[in-house]
Amino acid sequence: MADSNRQVLLTSRPAGIAQAENFAIRQAPIQQPAPGQILVRNHYLSIEPAMRGWIADAGNYAAPVPIGSVMRSLASGEVVASAHPDYAVGEHVTGWFGWQDYACVDADQVVQRTTADEMRASLGILGINGMTAYLALTLVGQPRAGETVLVSTAAGAVGSAVGQIAHILGCRTIGIAGGPAKVRRCVEEYGYDRALDYRAGNLAAAIKGHAPEGIDIYFDNVAGAISDSVLPHLAPRGRVIVCGTASIDRWDPWPMGPRVERHLLVKRARMEGFVIFDHADRYAEATAQLRTWIAQGRLTWREDILDGIESCPDALAGLYRGENDGKRLIRLV
């Protein structure tokens, strides 16, 4: 075991997307677990688009990460000391362990047990990304075979899983991504029937050309101008799943755009937000189904791995710059 614990602290509140200068790395003592706690040696740290909201001043579904504290993060690692009867040294776990080498946490911070081989997957396809894709699509979207599902950020960790799951459920799938390489990947790797490049211009016309009967389910990861182009093309009784707002980099002033009310009224459509943390009671169901599809060779995914805790401060900004090629992780061990 190391002599000290490297931790990444949030040192200032960003105005928009967090940059490297909003974080600092410090050395701290390694805490030993008190009764009911475990000490985890982190192997992989997760980078989530949602982190932007976790550190913002504006209201969110979670309290902001306090200035001067370890950056909130899911991580996976190995139990190296335990004062809890249900966790043994040598077990592998995933949970809210933060951007640091070692996490001394209460057992309720563990999200799931995992294995050495599945530590990375437990932060992606078998973690909140895959579970979000499955539960948001099935609970909110309620897809029926033959319907058309359109997904924004279709090559991302959530979007790529949504497209594959919708295809498994018998839907026709259209992905929206940025650039020819990601558009090609949507079709060739993730099985989308069609993929559109929003950077190519005239996205609304492309949507109409590929979905003349309308979009039954729009899985929205971005909001903003892309969603403004999609909403007029909803089919009657269409469903919009609001899963992310990646295109909005700040909430003050609040972004304005075309109004959605007439689209929802005239099409008798509905729009609903989805936050995975509201559905902890369905995690086991979701991972079981995802694991089955993986075993059948029906789900594939990519990982974008950066090495060393020194990669953390710029990792979120890099995600929003579009540098990642799959689920972004930081490898510590």
C-alpha cells in the first residue's frame, strides 16, 4: 500500500464547462476504515458528462460538489481493508469513491459488486451508462417493434447502447453524431439503420428524408439546436426522453430557443426527463438483461482510457471537446 493518497479537489466553481484550472491534486493521508466502512484502492475512475452539473452553482438533481472537496465520481477498485462484515479484502466493488487513489467509505457508497474482469464495464455498459440506456428507453420510451427511434450523441457511451437496445427490441434506429468517423461507427459498429452528421448542415431536412412518417421516440442527450431540429418531426403520440443537455454549457442566462408546446400538443406527444439515480431498485434487473445481451454478442462498446490521476483535471473538458473515443475512464493501476 502506498504511503499517501493522491486526491483531485474541486478548487473553484466553473462558469461553464470545467477546465483543468478548476481542479488541483494534493497528497493526503490514507484513512483506515472505522466500523461499518471499507477502504478501496481505486483502479478506474469514471468521467461522466453529468459531472458538469454536479459542480455547477445552478440547481441540479444532486447537491453541488463543495469547493475544496474530492471530485465526486464513480470508481471501481479492490477492497484492501474492511471493517464491515459483508465485504472482504480482495473483493472488487464499484461505487461513489471519488477522484482519488484510495477511498475510505461507508458501505452504502457501494453501487455494485463486480469482478476484476468487469471493473471497467461496471463504469460503462454495466454501469450507469448502460443502465440509463436500457431503463430510460424501456420505462419512458416504451418502444414497440417497428417504431422509429432517433438518438442524439449516438456514438457516445449512452447513445451507442440505446441504438443497439432499440434494434434488439425491433425498432428502426437513426443516430445523430458529429463527424464522418462517428457517423460511420454508428452504422458499422452499433448497428444503426441510418446515421446523420449534425455538422453537415440542414439536419432537419435529413431527418425528414430518413423518417418521413415521423420519429416515434427521440432519445435526447444534447438539447439545444439539435433538439430544435428534431421536435417538429415527432410522430403522433411520440415520446421524448430528456436524458442530457450536453449542448448547453451554462444556465445563466438560461438558454432560449424554439418553444416545444405546440409540437407536444398537436402531436399528442410527451416529454419526460430521466435521471438514473431515481431507479436504484431496477439496477439489478438492468444489469442482468445487459449481461445476457453481451453474452449473446448483441451489445458492443468502446472505452477511451487515460492513464494516471494527472489526467483527471482536463478529462471532463476533453470530453466536451469531443476528444474521447468511447466511454472515458482514468486508469490508476
